[in-house]
Amino acid sequence: MKYREPIPSRSIYELTVTLVPFVAVWIAACWVLSISAALAIALAMANAGFLVRLFIIQHDCGHGSLFRDRRLCNWIGRVIGVITLTPYDVWRETHARHHATTGNLDRRGVGDIPTLTVREFRKKGWLGRTLYRIVRNPVFLFGVVPLYVFFLHNRLPVHLMRSGSRYWLSSMATNAAIGLTLTAIVWIGSWKVLLFIFFPMMFLAAVVGMWFFYVQHQFEDTCWRYEEDWTVQEASLHGSSHYALPGILRWFSGNIGVHHVHHLASRIPFYRLPEVLKDHGVLAQTRRITLWESFRCARLHLWDENSRRLLSFSEAQELPDCSSRDL
């Protein structure tokens, strides 16, 4: 497939127009901090857009799609991982598992949003149902979980304890680099830089990242199957959305909204995904969700195996009380 071939000059350009403004806005925010904390926070939150885009570039490095040289991709990804608080080698492994299992009801649990079927939810006791409701509550999912993932979960690869020392090395090296960077920030600036610039920027970028990951797979007519009926092609094209965003949001999100194509061919560089939609019109309409439509996805919680769609808790409550898989 011609789209899989990275264009080195374009890759360098995309990296430059993301990293340079990110550093410039960071410096500007530090400069205005002594004048106005509110303005510094505003600049930091604006810089979250460039941080999200850096994460997308790190994401492409993980797929080996930014440059032909895999080693170059890996080292760029590791450096960016310090900025995004994401140990690159650990994330690359868990994300690869996500691609290999997305939409598979028998292989849930790695790199995805916790999702129960209606039948599974009904079999749980009061405590289990309550905990699941908390996890799937938008305030918790997009307010608490991003903090946990990027500030705590990413610090230790406990989910890869039996997968080799390289993941511990990746986490510890990234943690050490983050610690040195934050120490230098405080030494050169002050604790106010962390409080009014670093934290607001990281938090907003984490929330946006969590939202993108959610809406790309958690929409009403997504596709979930058990192992015997699951195929990666169907899961990619029908279990991943085409998040059709306005131009400026497409740019900051690195076209990650073209997620169905990305899952079908992950080696396509993010800047070439629009080419695929332009040349293959049917893909532009497949699983298409607009920005306004996407907000309704936040009210979906349970997979109904009969109707094969995600339902809200209230919709699931109206269904007959039976095991849908046995029908």
C-alpha cells in the first residue's frame, strides 16, 4: 500500500512544527507567570494542544510509521515519552496488544476502556455494579482516570511484570528523566511553574487524550465479538470510529480521528491518513461521527449482545432479564 511509505521531509516538518511551538509557548508561559498567573495558565492550556500532537507523533513512532528507520523512531518516541509522561517501550507493547485485541470480548483488559456486556453486568453483585457505574461515569472517566494513568499508572509497568526487564528499564529510565526535568524546571524557575504551567497543561492534554481514546471505540454501533466470530478487519473498520473533526482539531489531534483506517493499516503515517479518505470515499463515510454526535457517546456504558450496540444503563435496564449470549 503506497500510503504506508513515510515521507522523511514531511515527518521532519511535522515534528518541527509541533515541537518548536510547544517549546515557544512553554517559554512564553514562564515569562508571563510573573505578570499574571491566569494568563500563564491560559497559555499552558493552549499548549496542551501541541502536547497532544506530540503524543500522536510518539504514537506513530511506536508503529514504526514516522521514519523507515525503526531505531530512529524508537529513540524519538523515548524522548517524547519524557514530555508526555509515558514510558515509550511500555506503551508500545500495551498499544500493540490493543491493536491485536480491540473489539474481542474474550480478550479485554489491555489498553482499552473497561466494558461489560449487559449479561455480565446483571450477574455482578451490588458492589460490582456500583464500582462499574463509578468507572463509567464521565466525571470519573475523564476527570480522575487521566490523572491516574499519566501520573501514577505510567510510573510502574506492573501489568508487564512477567514480560521481561526491558519494560521496567523503560519505566525507570523515563521516570528518572522526568524527575531530572522537573527538578531543572523548579531550579530554573520555581514551584509556581509546575503548579500554574506544567500541571494544567498535562491535565488538559490527558483529559483530551482519554476522550479521543474513548470515542474512537465506544460509540453506539461499534463492533464487539467473541473469539470465534472476531476478525481484525471487522474490528478495525467497524469497531473503530471515523471521528470527523473541524480542521484545526484534526491538526492538533494528528488525524487520529481517522481511526478505522489507522487500525486497519497502522503503518500509515498520521499525515497520510487524509489521503486514504480522499482516494477511497467509502471510508470517509464508514463509522463517521461528528464532534457534536460524539458527546452522546459519553452516556453509553454496556454492550448488548442481542442488538449488537452499546447502551446506556437506563436502556439496558429496559431489556428482558436473560442471558443474551444463550439466545
